[in-house]
Amino acid sequence: MMPPNFSKISLELVFAILFGALVGAAFVVSMSNVSARWTLVILGSVIAVALLLFVTVFSNKLKLSLLIAALLSLPIFFDINFFYRDYTPFYVSANGFSVTLFDLFFFPLFFYWLWKHNQDKSSSFRFEPVFIWFFSLLFFFNLLSSLISPFPFYSFSALSWFFKAILIFTFFRNNYKDEATLQILGRIFALILLMQGIIVLEQKFVGVIFTEQLIGKQINIVSLIGNQEVKRVAGSLSHPNNLAMFLNLFLPVACLLFFEEKKVAWRMFFGISIFLALLAELWTSSRGGWLALAFSGSICFILIMHKQGFNLIKVLLSFIMVSILAATVLLTASETFRTRIFGEDYGTADLRVPLMQVAENMIVDNPVLGVGLNVYAARMQHYDNTNEYVSRYYPFPVHNTYLLMAAESGLPSLILFLALIVYILWLGLRSFYHLKGINEKMILGLMGGVVTWLIHNLVNLDDAYMNKAVWVLLGMIAGLAYSQKIKFKQREVDNINE
């Protein structure tokens, strides 16, 4: 007679084998695309992951291991592009149909969850009609924009990321709402911050391991502020601004869970992670990132105080005093902070203002469907009537994600996208006032992370659908909000029955 859990172990073993085959195929393809040094790194990583999966299959932790690996791979942009086109004559954010390191862990996890749901009808699966409408309309306008694009290959390359965003949102919307798993997720988020902090320390003071040659990405830039050079680090991301944006997604969660954590050892772990992440944020010299984090932190602080019944005027006055003290300490202790705040950086405005003018011309001329998804740079010269003729010496998109979205896929697409995020944040805010403990801190931290992203995108460029971490956070907010709604309704029914 078979052991009762034999079928379950067999299923997980099948998934592990399929996952191994997928990784193996990706590794074979990668050998022709990366250096021999990176090939050895990938081979070692694959062996380590294979051993981890072998152990977890028989310890009933396969799902958790895949989740940890997927989240830790979020800031590691190793990918393989199928149908990649060489010598693209203009800048594009997506070229071909890529498989990232995150995909290698996430998609086995996603399909494993679907299979378990099919076997166990009691497991949760929900996709509210309002989200179906939002995503359907967004797909409709992005599809039309791709169809009218003068370079449809690149447009459909970007559209493929839209489907990934939906799958990520759906998965995290339907999973990880219990307190034990949320505690694990919070610690994973802190580990992500710790890893980036360590990488930045190495880049800042050693510079032999996480280099541009080994990572294959730009890891630092030097900005000229007045007569002074400021070296800015990028961690494992491709630009210091991108690193600041990524750190800001998880810092609010880590900071709030630091106070929620009961065990001293884990609280110390959170503290070290937060300290290193803030240090890395400082060394990015990203003023947009600093402003976004400060504004988001202010909102989180005010909401917590308001929920606890404190007088808002006293809270605001206290917060202003703390902010002045923190700014004074930073101005005194950090030359980088002083230079970026008070240095003469006219070059930033000289570049960004004409770029915005070009984007405005595109939007005015193509308000409904834009110039074509992912082909902004190919069309910008046609709309460049600036005195500087900025597109000739800077052939890259405008440094404002919202202007970019409106220019590429039209104003309706931008409005729908922003409406979706505002709706999710409203769900989260409404639930925040009913949640307690780790659920309360988690949903507020997740909302704080999304707010930092929204603010930073006013002065930075990011592809909304290619940023997987944002869709992880949005899915978790929607999931926590819905679980709170179900519990609240259940309490109402229990009260009526009593």
C-alpha cells in the first residue's frame, strides 16, 4: 500500500524535474550569449538550486523554496531573449521575448499553484470583475497601439511583459495572506535589502566582485554637480536611480515589520538590512528616490498615528521637527547629500525640460493610441521642435514614466493604469483601518512602497509592466484587502447568528 503522501511527493518531483529541464535548456542557450566566467557562475547557481529543490521536494517545502528564489531574483536581471534582433537602430525597453531568472522560478510556482487549485477546490482563487475590466481595457489599448506601431515586433515584445504582469498580480493576489507566511515574506524582503546593501558596500569600497564586467550591467555613474564629481552606485541594477526605486519598494515594509518583529535576532536582522539599504540609497544620490521615500514614510507615519487616535496637528508638528533633525544630521554628515541638494546641477533641467516638450508634442498629436508601444525613441525626432534639438544628442525617452506611457500608448491607457493603482491603494487603505498585527504593518508597508514608485516616476523612467516587483506588491495589497473583507463579513454573520 502506498504511503498517504506518496502522490503529493510524486507531483512535486515531477515539477522539480520539469523545472530542472527548463533551467537546463535556458543554461544551454545562455552558453552562447554570455562569457565563460558568467557560464561558470550560472552553472554553480543551477547546481545549488537543483540540490535545494531535491531537498525541498521530500520536505514538503517546494512551494516556499520557489517563492524565496523568485523574490531574491527580482533585482538580478539575467535573461535570455528569444528572437532578439541585433543592431536595433533606436532605444527599446523590450527586444524579443525574454525569459528572466525570476521567470525560471515563478512560472513553475504559478503552474504548481494552478494544479493544486484544480485538485483542491477549497483553495482560494479569485479575480474580481473590476480587475478583469481594468486589465482587459488596458490590453485593448496597448494592443491597438501595437497594431498601429511602425515597428510592431518591438511593440509586441513589450506587450508580452503585460501578460507577465497580470500573472504575477493574479498569483500574489490569491496567495500568502496568512500571518505565518507574511512573516516569512517580510524577512525575505529584508534579505533583498541586505543583499543590495552588501553589493553597494563592495562596489563603493572594493570594486572587484560586483563590477560592470562581471554583472554585465552599468554599476555606477559619475554626475558633475558644479565643479564636483559625485560617484553614484547602482548595486545589481542598471542605474543608480533604478536601485533607489527598487530599494524604496521594500524599505517601508521592512521598517514597519522591524517594530512588529518579536524575536530579538530577527529584529537585529531587520535593523542591519534597513541600515545598509538606507546607506545604499544615500550613495545612489537619487534625489527623486530620497524625496519619494521621505514622502511615503511621512504618509505611513501619519496614518499609523491617526489610526491610534493621536491628534493630527500634534502628529504633524512632531513629524516636522523630526524631519528637520534628520535633514540636519544628513547635511552635516554626508557630503554627497549636501552636494546633490545644494549643488548647481543645471544639466538635469537642461536635458529633462526639452525631453518633456518632445513628449508633449507626441501626446497632443496622438492622444488616443500614442505613437506605438515601445517605439518612443524611434519617433521622437519627428516631434522634436526644441531649440536644442535634444533627440539628436540624447536619443532616449523622457524621464517621466507617465508622459512616456501617454506618448506611446495614449492617454486612455495611462488613465486606466493610474486608475487601477489608485483603486488598489484605496482597497488597501480601507482595509488598513480594520487589520491588526503583521497584516496591518504589511499592507501599510506595501502601499508605502507603491507610493514611492508613483512619486519617483515623476522624474524617472521605468517600464510599468516590466517592473515585476511592483506587481508583486500590488497583488499582495489586493489579496490582503480581500482577505480582510471576507473576515469582516464573517464576523458580521457571526454577530447576527449570536
